[in-house]
Amino acid sequence: MSILLVGLSHHSAPVALLESVAIAESDRDALTEDLISGANVDEAMIVTTCNRVEVYAAVDAFHPALDDVVDLLSRHSGLSSEELSRHLYVRYSESAAEHLFSVASGLDSMVVGEQQIIGQIRTAYQSASDIGAAGSTLHRLAQQALHVGKRVHTETGIDSAGASVVSVALDRAAEILADGTPATGDRRLDGRRAVVLGAGAMGGLAVAHLGRAGIAHIEVTNRTPERADRLSEIARDSGTPATAFPIEDLSDGIAGADILFTCTGAVGTVVTLGDVHTALARRGTARPLVICDLGMPRDVDPAVAGLPGVTVLGIEALKADPDTSAAAADADAARTIVDTELAAYTQAERMAGVGPIIGRLRGRGGQVVAAEMRRFEARMPGLDDKTRDEVANTVRRVVDKLLHPPTVRFKELAAQPDGENLAAVVRTLFDLDNIDLDTTVDEEAS
């Protein structure tokens, strides 16, 4: 069984196309079950985040499974297979595992080093496991990916990049609010008010940075009110005045704000043109509004950028800033960890693939023993049980000793890069694909 990855992300597709393919969590289980209901995919896991959709599948045959996954994404998005294929990336076997390890490490994120992806991979695996779509192959892959992600964030400083993009966004916002004057330091947002839409990891970073920048007041909203309450409480505990409000009152919140920071991970637009237009009408002044939209797909209707007095800072522009990239040394250290863990995972997978073959090889030996014992007993009908058992044990020992050296050597060689080719040779030489292990067990027990 090999891993097939079919996906698209901010690296391969424009925002509009990503928005079309985006899979809501409420749809993930149904799509996963649809995929494994066919004959070509044995296990499946869908990783869906604010800037990627990736399908990981355990398959026996590459091309039929690839067709099934592309067809699923096409039906879900309403886009043709041809249009999708121009933006899809496909990885197989070791390459698929390497990609997931890089994703878990934050190396493939729009904001290099962001940690939220680890939780999203965990959720994807748990979702697949709960509906019986993740078997032993995806279990090993997902658990190793989570381990790699934890190592990278523990042993390197790559996660500082997530804080950097928030900091850069707020620096730009402070500069705009100060009429183009560069604003730096701990009090660069002194006296300003902010709304934070989204209570995830990036929302938490925004609250922390806003507090350090001297923001006068933060209002937090989220589709889950309890999370907004919790984040506003954290802000207050840190000494920043903060309250939470229902997301239905978003336009009211924006009306009193100088900065709107949003990163919800929602599939569609959250901040509409109507929301901002209504908020501007209620402000009663011409003071500027800066919107930091770090959502991917974007949270803010693109038309909002055309409103007078409104500046939208999007993630695509911010990611080009050198300050949002992890330090080269940390990125290199993260890649070294990925490479090391990938080598260990690949070797373990090759060894795992050897187990069934060795079992079949021993089963073939058992068939030989059983067949020869039947012939022997037919020629010696008066054989007593003690003699029969001794002869049978002797024959088994001969077979076991003959199989032991090649079995040990086979395990060693199978862990090497060309191990799959060796496994195919062993299966062919001993005709292991046609062996009936149940019959072997019955014969040996008789």
C-alpha cells in the first residue's frame, strides 16, 4: 500500500480557485466516505485549511486512484478536471510523506513556521479515523507527521515567523494611521481601537501584539462566542482593555475601530462590503480604517478595498516582506529534521511491507512440510504418533533453517531504497501472491 497525495494550495492556485475548492469541515466526512466507497482507494484523509486542500490516500494502484480523487474535487468544486489539473500537485509514496512532514513543520505555509497546521492535521486524521477511513497506513503517516511538526517547533525558532507577519501587518497599519509616518516602538498604536475577528492562533497573536503596541481597547468576535470570550479574557489578564461581542454585530464593532484584524479560516467571505459600508456610515468622521486580512481564502470582500478611507492589507502582499520569513538558519534546521525523520519513516515503511511477504514465505514452507508429511504417511500407514511427530518436527527444522538466512538478509536489504524491487523478486520466485495462507494453516493443523 502506497500514499497518494493530490492537493492544491496558495503555492499552486490563485485565491479565487482555492475558494471554489475549499472544503468545509461539515463536508469533509461525506467526501471522505465517498472516496473510500470506490474500488481504488482503501484509506483517505482530507487536510483542509485556510490556504490548502490536500487529499491523502492509501492505494494499490496510482492512476485509478488519482482519477477518483480528481473527480471528487471536480464534483465538489464545480470545476472541470482539466481546469483543476492545471493547479493540482501530485505526490506519491516517499514524496507524499515528505510533503506532509514539511506541511506539519510550517515550511510549506504562507506564513512560514505557523503552528496552527499541526492541530489541523490532527483534526483531519481524527476525523478520518472516526469514520473508519484511516487504517494502519495513514495512522503511521499522520502520527509521524505530527511528531515531525512537534520536533521542528521545539528544536528550532521557525515558529517566530508567525509572530513576524502579525507584527509587520500592525506596523504597516500604524504607519497608515499616522499619515505615512513610520511608527515603531511599544506605543505605536497608543489611543487606537481594534477589532479582532477570529479567535484562533493568529487571532491570539494579534491580541498579544496589539497589547504590546499600546492599543487602547480590543473587541473580539468569533463564530463561537465562548472562544471570543476566552481571548478577550486573556487580553485583559495581560493588561489590555478588551471585550467580546456577537459576530452578528460586526458592523457596529467596525464602526468604532481604527484597525480590523481578521483571520478566521472560513471558507467564504466573512466581512462583506455591506458590513464595512454600514460601519463607515455610522462612524460620523473621515478617520481611516485599516483592515489586516490574514485569512486564506480571504475573509474580506475584495470590493471593500475600493471604499474611501479604507486600506486592506492582505496576506499575499505581506508575505513578500522579508521580515515575515523565518530566519534562514531556522528554516535549514527544520528541513534537516524533516529529512532525518523522512529517512526513518521510509525505512520503517519498507520494513512494515516486508512482514506480510515473510509471513507468506513461511506459509509456503509450511505448505511444503504439510504436503511431504501427507506423502510420507501414505507410504507408512502404520506410523505411530511419536515417530510421526518426530519426523514432522525434523522436516520443519530443515525448512526453517533453510529459510532463516535469506529471511534475515531479506529484512536487511528491504530497508534500502530499492527494497520494493527486491520484495517483488521474492514474491515472484516463491509464487507468494498465489499462496492460500488459510489452507496452509489448516494443513499444518491437520
